[in-house]
Amino acid sequence: MILVAIGSNLPAGPAETPFETAAAGVDALGAAGLDVVAASRWYLTEPQPPSGQPDFVNGVVRLDTRIGPAMLLGLLHGIEQQFGRARTVANAARTLDLDLIDYQGRVQGSGPVLPHPRAHLRNFVLLPLAEIAPDWCHPVSRRPVGELIAHLPAQGPATPTEA
């Protein structure tokens, strides 16, 4: 199972809203030759840590591909750049954010780090992830996604929403 988190809090290109940007990001994954097996609903979330930025639209997709994790991460970064993503400072507002959360349960410390080192702490990742992979277990802790959700640290709400 390959899981990618999607986030946006700024419109990109012809998109007028972050919802449209995030949805176009899912389309771009398919256009890049990745098989989008499942996609969660969109969640509206406050920026973490709290800031004056607009709220984020977040979701998770389940992919199938034969390319390895390093090449996949490079492809994800290339799609972000196509959407005008500028990596300036940590936690900055962004047009499109594509994070590789899990790649077939691999655990590795570099190139890329797997699983994503903070995914298990983020409701805006775990809640949509649970929709499309309810049996997923964290590759390091072996804790199921439902248990991770139950033990999340306090943070702003993640509310499922329609675009």
C-alpha cells in the first residue's frame, strides 16, 4: 500500500480555491502515470502550528505504482513545482503539498524517510487515511490507524467537507 497526503491552502494556476488545487493535484498524480486506487474525502483543517494562514484542504490517496520510493518522491516534488509550490520556510502556506506517508510498509531513515516521520501525530493525515485504509498499521509502532487517532495530541479540528 502506498499512501500520499495532499494539502493546499492557496489556489494554483487556473484553480480558484484550495479545494480545486487539491483535486487537480489528484488528477496530476493520475496524469503522471500513477494509479490512484482510492481517495479520501477532503478535510478542512487549521494550519499547524497555528498561524494567520488560510485553512488547509487535506486528504489522502492510495496509489499503485512500480516505481520506487525515491523516484516517487521526486515525482511528487515535480508535481508540486508544476502547481507553483515554493519551499521557503517551514510550515509556510502552499499551493500543493504531496507527502509520501507510507510505501508498502517500508521503514527507512533516508532517501526518503519512511514512514513519514510526523504522519502519526497529525489528524489531517490520519482521519482521511482511515477512510481509505482502515486496516493500516504504522510500520514502526505497529499501532493501527484507529488507535493512533484515539491517542492524537491536541490540535485544531479536521472537518470533513465537500468542495
